Amino acid sequence: IFFRSPFSSKMQQSAKQASPEEIEKIKKNFSRHDDDNDGVISPPEFHMMLKRMGVLLTSSDEKRLFDAMDTDKNGKIEVGEFIAHYHTILALEKRAEEKLTESLKAKTMFSGEEIQAMYANYKRIACTEKDDGLIDRKEFRQMMVESDSSRNFVFYDALFRSFDRDGSGDIDFSEFVQALALFHGKAAGSQSQEERAKFFFGLYDSDGDGVISKQDLQKVLTEVLEANSVTISPNDAMKLVDNTLPGGKMDLAAFKKSRSS
């Protein structure tokens, strides 16, 4: 594995040659990953650090990397050990980013430069509340308010569910890019139209039960009207809903049919 000797020894030599300014920067990065502020990085904190960086290793490879950095074998990584292996960490992060970029280029019609720009923005958003390398619901809402403050949380939460493809409660970078690809019609592959229909269906299915009900549609309609400073009575709003959903509800198959007609 590339982080083992003699590669690591070369990294240690380059770290020793780092300038005082670079050392201070590395120390700040160390503090970022020292979640309990006890002056060391424990195995769980190390795991979270790799997760933030998008570095996915098997448990055995993760342990081997930790052991390689833990030169005094006390089960913790001190700041000096972190500095000595910092370039190894950066190399891992760069490799992970390149691998993910290539994967997303194959799944979407975004360019490598566009994906890298998205990654920089994603990392900024993912640390606003909880620095775990993922975007949670609160961070997503904050992001949406920054870009479009005219909408309310009903729409944002529906959009969050469409981004959170695995239903984990967080959005990872792959989900982030693939959702944007669906939204902008830049998804690649034979299933892109099917996936795009599911994405937009989810925006109307506000309670996520797999069916667009009258209550779901009324929430969306109310939001759209409020965003455009249009006020109508609840009765008039329900009349519009009744006309749109004469059967009282719509499943995904009916939604796709309505889009193609």
C-alpha cells in the first residue's frame, strides 16, 4: 500500500523541511480532527477524519495507516506524528478526490472542472454545523436560504429527501452531484429519465410516503403562491388541488404518464 515505507519516510523528510507557516497550518488541521480537544487523534477520530476527506479504506487498511502514523505505538496520533505524515494524508485525499471525480464524470454530463467546483462548495457547506464531511438537513436548509430565501422549509425538506438518495439523513458528495445532474438534466445513462421522474416526484410527495396526496399538493401550491406573493383563500387553493388531482392521489407511474402527455 502506498502509505507504507519507504514512501512514508520520504514524507517525513518533506515534513521536516516545512516552513513555520506550513507547520502552523498543519497544526490547525490537526486541531480540526481532534474532536474532543485532548491533544491527540484517537482511532475513532482518525476514522472520522478520513470520512471528512472522502477517503474510503477497508478497516484493515485504515488500521495499518493509523499504525504507520502512530510511530510511538501508544494507540494515539500526536501532533508531531500528524505533521510527519501530513503529506501522506494529503496524497490520500487527492487520490480519493480524483477517483470520485472520475466516477461522477461517468455518471453525469458534468465536466471535471465543474465537479471540482461543486466539491469546493460542498466542503464549505458540510462544515457549517457539524464538521463531518456530510450535509445534514439543517446545513441543507441554510444553503438553500442563501441561494433562494423566498421559499419555506416545506420545499427545502422535500428537496433534501430527493438529494438524500439512500435515506440516511445526510447527503454525501456523490448524492449531491447526482441530484444536481438530475435537476439540471445532466444525468448520464439509459435510466436517467426514470431517475429524473423519481427526483421531481419526490418534490411533490412532501411526506415521502410514495404517493402525491391532496395534502402534499396543497403544501406545494401554498408555498409556490407565497413565494410569488400571491394570496388566495384556502377554499380556492383546495379547488385547484381537486382539479389537479381528481382521483385524490397520484403514484409514480401516474406522475410519469402525466409528464409525458
